[in-house]
Amino acid sequence: MSRQRIIDSDPRPLMWLWAPMLCMARALMVVTLMLVVMVMLKRNGLSNTWASVGSSLLLLPFVFRHLLRPLVMAVGARRWLILGLQVVFALLMLGVAHHLTVRGGMTVMWVWLAFASLCAGIHDIVAADLCAEWLVGRSRQHLLVCLFFAVLAVMLGLGGSLILAGDLEVFSRHLNESWSEAFKMLAALQVLIALACGITMRNVGGRRLPLREACASNGAAVAQWWSRPGQWAFAMFVIVFSWHEWMVWNGVLLFLGDPGSIGGLSLGPQEVGFAQGTMGTLAIFAGCLIGIGVVSRYGLRRCLWPMALLMTLPDAVLLLLAYVMPSHLWVVSGALIAEDFFCGFGLVGALLYILYYGRGRGMQVHDDACVTLLSVSAMLAGGMTGVLQDYFGYRGFFLIVVATALTALVALAFLRRAAGR
């Protein structure tokens, strides 16, 4: 299961951009399926419950990452697999765009979304392996470049699509056509990324295993990982610690767009895209930059608890928004910027602790397990978000978010005590 180091011998400038572009493609797929689809469903008349549950189910291929791994191991030509999946994902987004404008096309649209989620799940496995191999032995600046491209994907995917759809709703007053154009934009962006990857990727092969051998090898590694002492406690920690942030990202998008009569802030999609998709995403990136610098200087052991506190406690800002109900976009954006900045700052410490807990470098099965657990947390939290909002209202929902954030700190204390760290 050890990774093979990629040999990138192409001396031409900008050829190193293929790895950041892969990070961009990964982030764009996840944002499209998890967040953009949820907002689109909400704008098409679904309740918060069904919009959040429907979009959360699209994360199932990420949850079953261990089952998809042998399929990837059985394919040697990883470059062509990456490019093919990106193009297929773009075509499926065009299918979604088409059936948004067809009467009775919502059922077929779910078929395209299901296949798109499967493409995204397989693509994420291959892209994660290649990016991890590329980062081995490289400087912190390379990691920051990959992070920047992932943030850029969120800004373009979430912020750009919501702004486009919102503006078209205002000018054309045709809701389905507006969102159809937004998904066409997402498809075009994915094609452009595929072209960039196709031009820049070089010498990205891989050893191909027969499917039966791949299944046996992967199954043995997964069983060994789960049989290690304390792994179930670690799994519960990953799910609980990240739960509240998934609730925040899903819940804020619904909270900003819902009318004031049910406790929302009555913002249009373009305003939601600006406040959370653009300004909030930039704040997360700034927080991550500072967080990486702080961890590099002081070490993760000294920074973990302050970062955990800063990642969880600022969720109270959202509870304050639900009570104050400000009407000015810049006030709302400022509150989201504050919350997202501290989220990004603390996220660095949390992810480093999760990724390097109990494993050595290059332990692929550990990375797969972490992504699986984070996806389980995202799917369950995202699905529960709409249910809690519909039942308790936004003030009750954000109160639950704050309480969940406090349980995350308890989970961290329990795990560190159990591990003796």
C-alpha cells in the first residue's frame, strides 16, 4: 500500500501546476455536490429538510472510499483516469442543466447527480494520492499553492454560481433557466481544469494490480487499521469534532437565503454567494495561512488547544446573527468573515492532528479512513441540518450548533487523555 513517488522530470515552466489544478478539481466537485446542489434544490421549492438530505446523500461515494479503492488500484493509467472523470463530471453537469429546464426532469436530474457523485468519489481517491505524492519532500509554499487553488475553486464554484444564478433570477425571472446556466458554468469550469491538467500532467503512471489482488490487499490493510488499539475512539472523535462545522456551512447557506418570516435573513442567491461563497471563503484561506505559520513556528502540541477553541467558540457569532437579524449585507458579511477566519485558523491544527494521529507518513489506508470519517460526519451533519432548522427554527438550530461545538472540545480532551498526549 505504499505510495510510489512521482518523478516529474519536465523542465518546462508551469508544469508543476498540475497538482494544484487537481486540488482545484477536487474542491469544485465537492462544493458542487454538497453546497450548490443544496441551494439549487432549496430555490426550486424543496424544504430545508429535503434539500439538505438530498445533497448530503451525494456524499455516499466518499463514505464508501474503502470499497472504491480497489477499482482505482486496478487501473494503471491514472492520468487518463483523472482526465476522463473530469470530462464525464462536466457532461453530467450539463445533463443536470438540461433537465432543470425540462418539465418533469427533476427525476432524471437525480440520476445525473448520482453518477456525478460516483465520478467525484473515484476522482478524489486518485487526485488525493497524486497530490500527496507530489507534496512529499516539497516546501510549505507548495502546500499553500494547493490550498489557494482549492479556495479558488470554492469561490468560483459556490460564490460564482450563486452570484450568476441570482443575477439571472433578477433579470430573467426564470428560476430554472437561471440555475441551468449556473450548472453550465460549473461544467465549463471543470472542462477548463481538465484541459489544464491534460497539458501539465507528465509521467503520472501507476502500478496496475488485478482486481482480486487489489481487493485482498486493500481489505487486509483496512482490517489491520481498524484493529489497532484506540481506532474506534479516534473515529468517533473525527466525526464529533468536525460535525459542527459541517452544520455551519450547510446551515448558513439556508439561513441567509430563507425569508424573515421563518427566521432567515432574506438575502438573494447573489448576496449569499458574495457573503459566504466569496468573502467567507477568503477569510477561511487567510485563517489557514496564519494557522500554518503559527504551527510551523510553535509546533502542533502547543497550538492544538488554542486552535480548537478558536475553531469552535466563534460559532456563537451565528447565534447572535439569528437574534439580531441585521439587514445590511456588509454587517452580515463581517460576522461571517470573523467566524470563517477563526474556522480556517483552527482547521489547520485539527486537520494536522487528524491526519498524523497514529500513523507514519505515506500510510494510505489512514488517509482513506480519515476522508471516510470526515465524509460520514459531513453527510450526517448536513442531513440533520435541514431537519433541525425546520423543527427548531434558526435560533434553536444555532444554539444546537454552539452546544455541538462544545462537545467537540470534550471529544478532543477525551482522545488526548486516552492517547496520553
